Amino acid sequence: MERVLELAKKAAEEAEVFLASVTETPVGFEANRLKRLETRESSSLSLRIIKEGKIGFATTTKLSDPQALVEMAVETAQFGVEARFALPSQQAYPQVEVYDPEVEAVPIEDMVELGDSLMAKVRDHTPELVCEAGVAKSVGRVRILNSRGGEASYQKSFFTIALEGTLIRDTDMLFVGEVESSCQPITDLTALTDTVIQQLELAKNTASVSSGQLPVVFTPRGVRSAFLSPLALAFNGRMVVQGASPLVGREGKQLFDNRFSLWDDATIAYRPASRPCDDEGVPSQKTALIEKGIVANFLYDLQTAALASARSTGNGSRGRGGMPSPSVSALVIEEGDMPFEEMIRDMKEGLVVEQLIGAEQGNILGGEFSGNVLLGYKVERGEVVGRVKDTMVSGNIYHALRELSAIGREAKWVGSVIRTPALYCPKLAVASKG
Amino acid sequence: MLQIEQIRQWIPHAFKGQPADYIEVRIEEREASRIQYRGRELEETGLSTSLGGNVRALVNGGWGFVSFNELEGLKEKVELAVKQARLVGKEVSSFAPVAPVVDMVEPEGKKDPTTIPLAQKKNLLDEYNEIIWSTPKIQTSVITYGDGAKKIIFANSEGSHIEQTKMDVSLRIAVITRENGDVQQATLSLGSSGDFGFMQGLHHQVKETAQRAVALLSAPHFKGGEYTVVLDPVLAGVFAHEAFGHLSESDFVYENERLKDIMVLGRRFSGEHLNIVDGATIPGFRGSYKYDDEGVPATKTYLIREGVLVGRLHSRETAAKMGEEPTGNARALDYRHPPIVRMTNTFIEPREVSFDEMIADIREGVYVKNWYGGMTSMEMFTFSAGEAYMIRDGRVAELLRPVVLTGNVFVTLGNIDAIGNDLQMNQGGGCGKGAQSPLPVSNGSPHIRIRKCLVGGR
């Protein structure tokens, strides 16, 4: 890395070298039994330079040819965009716990055992369920060096367990599932199995809803499938500097329900999205996005922050070796005061949405979501009466989140990108067949 | 560090004496370029190179898989994959026999994008961006261009050794308009298996896309419900891919007894006018190739013939487990992934009905064009249209806000009541499955009409 930096400094005014390597060990289960063991090792080296004020970029997995990497970066710099930022010099980084040596030490046999017992527990409830499951551990290392003396490095461990179950009766297919992840080993399967068993229970019967405007409760998984993408896009600094986000120029305005608060946080201990610094070496932080319904801040990397006359929020991320660009770390929605059961009791006729498919295909930049209910339940006079099918839910987050009936009391992580309670919308468009 | 040419001779040694039913090695070297504009300005140009590989081993029905960037120590990597497979395997391996192949496949003569200077690519994109920005009310635009060429060496313990060069080029343009806090967008998406010519001469299409993004700002909202829907060739191709293609991927089916009952060959899904085909042997498309990533020769497979399920897509393992012939559909996104069953070029065969005949007797319906995205959960599918218009009294009427179509595959295939005469292939899509996305594929169809289709709106 030092060699690359040295060569790059001869060819350009500024340079930044980024090295990421990871070793993953996934264990895969198919059709209720162990199917494969894998080991995946990868490493990539990226170089960003500023030459005559313009950015050049190249990346490679061939770690042994630094000169070729520098030449590629120089070639792109002649067409590059003007650099508006300065690379960070030596920084003080927050202490963020993301590495647990116990992860690496988990024996493969234990991972196999975890997957087997997870499938056994849910199939104990529903023997006809066909399960796919995955248990994986990984350890990654990141190191950043730049020509201004900036230097950062950290290690991160990751452990995840996922289950997907399919239940087929004639041509009727039910899909249930849950995923849990952490930077520490996961040993307790209770939360995972409870969630899946609850899904199976609620979906025992089928029911149909009427088309029209209905109250809808989004479970944490439902919130992720409908709201995550439009929210992540609206607060992305790139969308903001382009004026493409509907929130541009609306900081300080009350656009959401006054109980609705949202922030981005890369500093939560042992969460897979956490890290001491972003992929440009800017210290990680917690950034308020919506405070009691009021638009507060946006998420920036170095370049977009400079364009917006703001400061980087430490959200510069590289998707697999690419150029840094702003991206959410982990979104957190603040808990409210209503238990999930009470939301259900509150509805005369309504819908509970666990998962929408296709919700992210529409005009998400405009805040729209419209998807088929892959897993969701009908509520009649305060009780879940069965699973719905052939049903679409559509809306726009800027309407749906402006006035909520309630926010759930218990929040939970859905994957590694969002922690959210259930959200209860008073009225959304529901279209149903039959 | 070892070079790709040097690894060739090491492969047979690495297989020797390994206690496995089957072992394969895949080594890939790739170079790629990427150019992205956001708004008026070029935002990113990047070049990348990569070299990596994997070993996959099968022992007693269990799989081991090792992927890496460092080519040294291939023998140890094979040993690790075999050891993993032994830990898993507790039954008898099922793996359809395929005759060993030794072949070198070079790409056909076309405008190889990797030989075109970055400056020329940029000039072309500058022209397109200029067209977008000469349209009023544009808030911003995103143009993403990417191309790549990769050389793949595949060898297995049965004696196959195949070297293929594959190229891909893609362009996606999104135009975003904004008025009074309302944001709309229109997109254009194209691709080719390595012919830069496909990226040229799109000026008119770019202009139309920009104008549509503006028109959407004043388009009315759509009232959701059941309608008679006419799909253009692009969206009908997505429908064939999403709604039926994924169900035909045997890895979903082969170990699921109930799904096997549903997808039983001979089952009628639609009227006699419907034929759905998948085939990598059809030359010149993004899903075309000579051998798949298990070294199996590509084929052309009828999935539905005259409305009846007649075939499905296989890897060597799924073919053996289901007692059918392998179809050469095992594909891996890159060396970091094992091959899984995937589509290639999927399309609905053309029939006789003209577009005018198709809409003539629709009093109130929806004409949907262009794909924006699609997703399936086997039984249910959704796909979103890039453009939608009302059909009133047999005529295409006003532009609508974007709509999403959804339904149950089994019901919807039966509700196709007209198939057009104007087959077109669409090369703009990439397919995602598991963690492997986007894989180059193409879809196609003539115009089709579906009765009682659920359309989501507000």
C-alpha cells in the first residue's frame, strides 16, 4: 500500500489508497438439510488520485502490480470530475466495537448444528415447511492511507443466520422467513424461531380484504420493504446536491408526524453496519435525519459535502471497491408507545404488512411505494383472521408518514441496515383481486 | 503472483488423487470501465481489473466451494473444497453425465467496447446528456455506462477444458424532473453482449425519454384495480422472465415435492397460442453463450409449448435429480460464486394478432410499456412499467403516472387472450437471484393482452 501511495504521489498532487480484504465462511442448507460449505477469500486495492484538480480512480484485485493501478487512475483523471474536497489528515476516531475474536473461533460443526436446530424448531411447528437456511461468519480488514498523512484501519467480524421457509398447498405458496446478524456470534435462536412461528400461526387461514382506503400496520420487516429505499434516497447527499430529493430546501420543516424521529448511526457497538470511520477515513457519527417530524440533516461524503457547503457526515461508502459515494450506515427509527397487539385491536377492518415485493420498483425518488403483499394479514374487528393474497398496497411516504395513527413500542433490527418499530398508517390505498 | 496463462498447466495436477465425485476449477480475468454522469457533469470514471478463481467439489451429494484472488496454492484450495464437501456429503451424488469438452471460444467480430478509447465513449455520452439538458424542467439526470471483457478458464476432473472470452456493455439513462415538490423520472436501459454499436445512435430515444419525464409531472394519478392490460414487447418479455421463467429454474423445484406436483410436465398453463422459450444458443444476445459455467453445451429449451409445460432449466445436479437432460443453464455471476440455475434469453414466440386488433375492443384498459423492474416469489409476481397509458374505446389515450402490475402466475398465464405478431428482444435488463446480480440476460415478446390484471395505483 505504501508503495502504491508513493508511486501515486509522483504522478498526482493527492492520492488515497484503500485496501479491503475479507474471509467468509458460509454454511448453506437446502430442502431441510446441509448442502454446502464454502470459504471465500477476496481482497481489492483501490486508488483515488487528484491530478490537475481532477479525480482519477482505479481498482484491482491484483495486489502485486502497483504501477498498473497508478497508470489506470492517471488515465481516468484526464476526464475526471473536479475535486472539491481535501482528503482528511490524521484524525481521532471514536471507539466503535465491531470486532469479536469469538466469531472466527466458532467451529463449522457448531454452525451446522445451529442451522439444523433452527430448521428443526420451525418444522416442529409445521412439518411440511421446506426450509432453506444459511449460517455465515466472516472477518474483514480495511486500511486507508492518503497523501495528507491520513491513516485508518480496523477489523470487523460478522455473523449471520437466515431462514426462509416455503409452504405449498396446491398452487398456494406461503413464504416465511427471518434473518439476524451481528458482529458477535449468535447462539440464541429464540427470537428468530419465535418470529417465524408467529408468521406461520397468523398465516394459517387465508382471507381477502376489500379494495379501497384501509388502515395498514407495517411490522418492522414491512417497514423495511416499503419505506427503507425511499427514505435512504431522500436523505442521500448526492440526491440533495442534485436537487433531486423532495426534501431539498425543506430542512427545519415539519414534513412528518411529530412523533416520528429517524437517525443514521454507524457507532452502535457490534452492529454489522458500524465502523470507526467511513471508506474515506472520516470519523463515524450519529446523524439526526428527522427530529420529531422535522427534517434535520442529510448524509454526505467528502465530495457531496463540499458541493453542499456542508461537512461530511462520515457516510462515504464504496460498494465493492468502487468510488466512495454517500450511503446510509444504519437507520434507526425511534420507538413509540403502542404495543403491536393494541394496533391490531384498534382496527375494524385493516391490513398487517410483513413484506411487500416490488415496492422498490416504482418512483422511489418521489417517495412512492407500490407492492404486492408477499406476506400480510387481514384484521377484522380487532383480530387477525388470516393471510391475504393478490393484494397490493400503494402510497407515498410523504403522505403515509405525515400522520401516523401510532408508532410501535418495540423496535427491532431488520437485517443490518434498519432498526424500526411497527408503524400504523391510518389510511392507504389497497387494491385486491376477487 | 501467478498469471492466468500460468495456471493452465497446474489445473490437472491439482485434481490428481483427490477423493471426490467431481471437481471443477474456474479462473477469471476481467477488465472493465465505468463512466457515470450525474446532472450536467461527469461524476465518475473508473477502470478496474480483477483476477480470481474458485474450486467446487462434490462428494456424496455434498458441495464444497472455495473462492480466491490469489492463484498460488491451487492444490491446497482443491483439497479444502474436497474436505468441505466430504463433511457435508451423506448420500449418493446425483450429477448428470456430460461428455468432456476441450474448446477455445473467441468472441465474434463486433465493435469491442474495451478497444474504444475512453474519450470516444465520453463524447458519445456528452451528446446524450446535451439532449437531456436541452429539455426544459429537467431537475437532474443519471447516465451510467459500463463495459467489460473477461477471459474464463474452466476445467473439471472429467477432462473438460474450456476457455471462453465474454464481453458485455450496458447503458442506463434516468431523467428526473421536478415541479412543486413532485419528482418524476423516466429511464432508458440498453445492453449488448459486447457490441459498442448498440450504444450509438440513440439520440432520438434519449430525447423521448427526457420528454416523457417532463410529461409525467402533469400526468394524472391512476385508480388501482382490475383491468384489461396490453403489454408492449419489452414489458411482456419481463413478464415471461419474471412470471414464468423463474418457476422453470429447477433448483427451486427439484427438492420440493409439492412444487414438483405443480410444475409437472404436461400441465396446461394457458391457451394453445402460448409458447415460451429460453435459449443461450440463439446468437447475439446478452444471454448467449456456447458453454455454461459447468462446461455444459448451451441449448434452446421450450418451457411452454402450445400452452402446456414441456420443459425446464437445469444444472447437472438438478437434471440428474429429476431424471431429465441437462440444458446448460448453470451460470455464475463471477468467480466469487458457484453456478446456479439461471435463464439466458427468454421469450414468448410471436403469433398473428396486430396491435390495432388487440386494443380495438377494449373500452377501458391500460397500455403498459417499458420495464422499470420486476420481482417474483414464484406464485406471485410484480413488475413495474416505465410508461403507462389509458386505453379508451379502442384507442391509446392519456399518459398515466407509473403503475405496478401484479398477479398470480397460474391465473395470469391463463388470462393471456391475445399474442401479437411483433417479437422484439430487450437487452437492457440484468437478472438477480440470491446474491448474484446483475447477470446479463435478455427477454422478449410480441405485444400481449391480459384480461383481469391487477394494477396498483393511488
